[in-house]
Amino acid sequence: MHFFDIHPMNLMKSLSMALELTVNGMSTHHWRTALIADCIAKELKLEELKWQEVVYAALIHDIGAVSNWEERKLLRTMDDNSKRIYLHAEEGYELLLLSKRFEKLAKPIRYHHDNWCGGNPSGLAGDKIPLASRIIHLADRIEVSIYPGTYIFDQKNKILDYVDEKSGTAFDPNLVDAFNQCAKSEAFWLDLINPNYKEVFFSSLDVYGSISYTLEDVTEIADIFSIIIDKTSRYTAKHSRGVAEVAAYLAKQAGFSPSEVKEMRIAGLLHDLGKLAIPNEILEKPEKLTEEEYLLIKQHTYYTYRILQGIDNFEKIAQWAAYHHETLDGTGYPFRISEDSLSLGSKILAVADVFTALTEDRPYRESLSEEKVKDIMGKMAKYRRLDKQIIDLLFEHYQDARAFI
Ligand SMILES: [Fe+2]
Ligand SMILES: [Fe+2]
Ligand SMILES: [Fe+2]
């Protein structure tokens, strides 16, 4: 069996970063929530596995909201009395159940907006709410209370007052006491606003060394991310899954080993990961994009690469996934890689991406006919956008490949 040796901290860091993508790089909500949660968990002297569950869940706690930009914005401002705030928690829970490696994080995420005093859709209150959820709830609300651009020590008392005021209603009073201990340290506040501290924080989480993940484990996690990627636009409801299947099929036909075929499937599931950086309204814009909007869209493969390359032993998958808009003539994006540096795997994924896009139904047009697809892809080969041999391979097995869409 094929294994990946992965430091779980590296994996969590990459996944957390994907949830923080914005048009201008990365925001800070998840890692800072995890930092606050970490301090509270340590103050409570939680045993190691419980501590790990709290911090890991905090790092991806809003996974259920990330596909929807309106939801993302609301979470930063919404008060806990709004019923809508529970929706993404439930969605996150359902997503995480799809991975054996992550299912233990599902429950903490499900209740991470439940109020201590009750009145939650779950019907839970007080100690019945999982401790990890209560910690993340408090840490999350503290994180969203921090205003950028205002000196942190000018905000500190206001945040402490807010937490104090909600102690016993929204927040567990014991956790508020633990947080007040954290808050005594100047370093705690300075770490929160120091972007360079992020790396130190993540290294401090690397207490287990590397752990073996099977290809199936990684595929399950990639599957979860493919769902949130595809949900960013109603035009691409099953795009990532389709690309993954077609690319894996072509890899098999091209003679890749069984484990490489599975790696290709993972690359396909994650190829558009960087789309999480692009607002829905641009991804869904029916009219022609402006030049600026197109530049923004083109950022997605850059982020796919930078995020995936941070995971141990993922270099090949990162390249296959992220080079799908590179072209043989070297004018592709984002790296403008020349033909001789493009691997066969990257060329396969590029062909699978175009084929899937042309053959899937889109709300604004039906799937294109075989003849039309052959015409368009034939031209792309001629103008050295795509590799001709792989296109020939695809056309040899056209009906088989078409069945995956
Ligand atoms: Fe949340
Ligand atoms: Fe949050
Ligand atoms: Fe793409």
C-alpha cells in the first residue's frame, strides 16, 4: 500500500490557509482563533489528545462557510442570537464526517456557536455542549472582536469587558476565567497581531512528528475540499470530481502505476483549490469578465500550488494540480512554465480540465457535442495550448471519458 508521511500540523496549516484565502492574500481568522483556543486549552490543562482536537478543529472551524462570501462576511459581524449562524456549523459537521481522519473534529465544529445558556437548535446547554465547541466559540468571538488598524492594547479592555458581559450567557464562565489568565500576558496579545508569529505557532503544534496517511485518507480529505471548491459557483457543481475522474482515467491509459493514478485523482480534486480566493460574484458573472477580474481569476492556480506544496510529499500532486493552466508554448499561468519542464501528469490534468469544462452542463449552455469538443481541443493542440498526444489518447477513449462527466 502507498503511504504519505505527513506532519499533521503541516496538513492542518495548509487546509487552514486555504480557508483564509481572499483576493489580497490571506486573512487570519482561523489561525488566530486556534491560538486563543490553544491558550485556553493549556490553561485548563487538557490532556494532549483533547488539546489536539480543540486546536485542529479551531484551525478549520468555519469550513462550512467558506464557499459563500456573504456568509463569510456575516460571520465576522453577526451576533450569536441569529439563527443563521448555526448553518455553517452544521454544514462543517457533515463535511468532516466524510473523512475517517477528520470525523473526530466534526462534533466540536457542529456546536461551535452554541450558547452556554441554551436556546440553541441542538437543544444543548452548559456542560452538555462539548468542551471543544465551547472553547472554539469563545476563541472565535474574541478573534472577531479584534479590529485591524487599532493599537491592540487600546482594544484589550473592551474585549475583556465584552467577554465578561457574556460570561454565563454565551460563554462558559470557567472558560472565561481561563481566558482571563491568558489575557494577563502581554505576549498573548502581541502574538495575535504579529503575522510572523504564525510560523512559530504552527511549529509549536508539531508535537507528534509525521504520521502515515494512506492514499485513501488523503483522497477523503481532498474530496471534502473538492465539495467546498465546487460550491463556490453554481456553474461548477461537480467540476472537480469530473476532472479528477477523467484525469485518473487518462493517467491509467497513459500507463501510470495504480498509486500514481490515485495521486492524479487527488490532484484533480484539488486543482481549483485556489478558487477559494475568488468572490462568488466573479466566479458566477455571466457577462464577459473585465481585465482586472480575469487577472483575479488567474490567481487561483498560484494559490493551489502554494498551499499544496506545504504538505509533506505533495510536490508531485501540487505540480499536477496547479499547472493546469500552463501551456506548451510557455504563455500559460501563473509560472509560464516551458514545455520541457511540464510533466506528463500536468499535461494530462490540463487536458482533463478543458474536456470536463466543455462536456459538463452549465446553466448558461448545454454540454457541447463530440464534434464541437474535438474541434475546440484540436485547435488548442495546434496552437500548443494542450498536448496533442494526450488529446489523441482522450479521443481514442472518448465515450469512456465522457461517461465520467
Ligand atoms: Fe463559525
Ligand atoms: Fe469563525
Ligand atoms: Fe482552473
